[in-house]
Amino acid sequence: MSMKTSRRTTVTALALAVGLAAAGCSSSSAGSTSGGTAAAAANPTVASSGAASASADGCTASALGYPKISLKGAKVGFSQSEPETAAFRIAETKSMVDEAAAQGATLIKTNANSEIAKQVTDIQGMINQGVQLLIVAPLNSDGLQPAFDAARAKKIPVVTVDRLVNSKACTDYLTFIGSDFVSQGKRAADAMIKQTGGTGKVAILLGSSGNGVTTDRTSGFVDEIKTAPGIQVVAQQTANFARTDGQTVMASLLQAHPDITAVYAENDEMGIGAETAIAAAGKTPGKDIKIVSVDGTHDAVQLLVDGKYNGVIESNPRFGPLAFKALADFENDTPVPAKIIISNNEYTPDNASANLSKSF
């Protein structure tokens, strides 16, 4: 570990400790309201700053005039944004299903299949079915306001996970639970600098356009990679967070830029697609061309174990315990902050084998 990485780790640890003390949102407190204590303990969080409209400290049911709902026996809706073909979405939904069962709640699930209009309709449909609490994995940062308005009209609290929306916390929705995407990009850049020795020509496989995750993971990486003057970003192209697109785009980039020596993929699916394209081009992935991506899927970490990959920054999808805890806190008048940031690990060539079972 470099001195720079060590300093960042220390600062992060201090911020985590301060945030937990201030917000009372530790892994142990998450477990105290959940039958899924083990899952919660594996996912410590820190509540970020962000003033809620109902209180200087956070959002509560009483402050908003919402009814008090017990999680046990409650009807909870979960709106998934994308088809459950990618490992991230599978793990995310499973986390909701498992935690709902642990809390004794009835979970109603929908899937928008990557259509924002359908996600709005799905949420409105669950409201009509009488859900009392909502958890939403937004497809995009914009477009869900009609659904939020419908929930607010019925005094149904909405927890958003994974993607931050351009709406108002504690008014349009209760809280956002997710990763620090800028930090993920910076950590990916640090991993790339370490794996390349600080020299090379890098291509970036961007996530879907108009998505805050893409914007933040790009800015974090690009800003941090500038600390290594020997690394040049030679191409950036959208591959839509998809494995097939990652393969197609990488094949095209290799033709346009045959001197590429490294790839940063903003999720594992694109990174895995890139690995396939690199091998098909007659180059050795992980050696001739370094690959670093974000997620923590089993397939990507296995490639890291096999020496065909060089780094994976985790983006933890196990939001269930935190989402249900936020809802329980809200109903119990424990202030809920505008943002709750889930912790993320990192897989390296040195620890991948030992930590493969922690991937999703």
C-alpha cells in the first residue's frame, strides 16, 4: 500500500467513525432492528451530511405528519429498475427479499426493465395495491417525480437506493442509500496507477448516459488519474453498463487505438466484456492490457484470481438491511439523514482468492 493510499484509508476510517458516532447508524444499530443481523453487520455505513426539510438532524414520521407503521406485517413495495440478469441487480433484489422476510413484512416486487415510464407506472400500481412503505432503485436521476408525488399524496415514505435522484430528500423521498461513486472512481484510478506503475494509455468504458453513477465514477477517475502524469486517457466511450456492449466497444477501441495498455470499466459487466474482446484481439488481458472495474461480482473477481484482471472496486448492492432500518427509524421518530453511504471493499491481486466468497 502506498503512502497516498494509506493516508486515504486513515481519513476514510476517521470519517466513518465520526459519521457513525454522529448519526447513530452503525452496523450494530442496523442489526438491532432486523432479523438479518449478520447481513447488517457485514455492511457498515456512514450517514453523510445533508439537511432534511423536516428537521436539522433528519427526517421523521411525526415531523411530516405521516402515519406510524410497524415493519412487522407491513406491505412494502420494491421497485427494481433493470432486468435481473446482472449480478448486481440479482444481489440487490435478494437483499430486499431476505430482509423483508427477516422483518416479517410482505414484499411486493416490480421490475421496470430499464424503462423509466414503466417504473413510474409500477410504483403508482403498488400504491394502488396498498403498499405502506416503498423502496425504489431508480433507473435514472430524473423522471420519477410523478411517482414520488403519488407516494407523498398517500403519505408513503420512499427510500431510494443505488442511484441518487434529482429530487428533494425528506420531501419527495425519505433518504438515499448508496455508494460514494466519486470515491469509487478515485479508488479505481489509484488501483490503475498501482497496477500500471503510473504509465500507460487508458480507455474508459462509460456507463449509461444521463446517469449520475456514470458522471461521478468518470469524474472521480479522471481527476485522480491526473496525479500520474505518465498515464494518458486516450478514449472514453459509452458501453451502457452491459457486457455485450463492453465487448463490442472494446473491440472497436482496440482497432482505433491499438496502443491501449489499460481499461477502466465503470462496472464489472463492461469490464468482463472488455476482457473477452482483448483476448479475441490476440492480447493477454491482465498483462498486455490492465483492467480495473467497479462492482465486485463473482465473475470479475474470479478473473482477478485467474490473473486476467487487475482490480475491482466493490459497489455493495446489499441495501436491504439499511433500507429497512431507515424505514424503521423514520417510523420510530429517529431522524433519518438525507444520505446513508454504504461501505465498499476492494479486490486486488493479493486478496482476491481469499475474498472470492464475499463477491456477489
